[in-house]
Amino acid sequence: MLPEERGKGAGKALMTALARAAVRKGCEQMEWIVLDWNAPATKFYRGLGAHPDKTWVLTRLTGANLRRLARA
């Protein structure tokens, strides 16, 4: 999204539509990933009532380590 388009309600409309779909399907929660340095996004999501889950850590296996494990 272009900076000049921020704050016009598109993000909230998208999150609202996703929440409605989740509730309709009987989901109890929504989860997504936010970069820790993205303060504006964190503030936006907190404003919706979301909170970071500090118990889960995104973990990634890439490159040579991925290939090495695949050969094991």
C-alpha cells in the first residue's frame, strides 16, 4: 500500500472481512505474522484488540542447512 493511501480504512475493512469469514466458519481465532520493527502495524493491530503471542517463535531452515537435512 502506498503511504498516502494509509489511514483510509482499507486495512480495517480487510481485517473486518477476514474476521467475519472466520466467525462464519466457526474459527475461534485469527493469527498472522508482524515484523517486530513494524511499529505502525503493531499499533494498528493492537487497536483492533489483537496482541502479540510471545510464546511462538518463527523458525526458518534455509539454504545449505535445508539441503543438508534433506540428505539425512
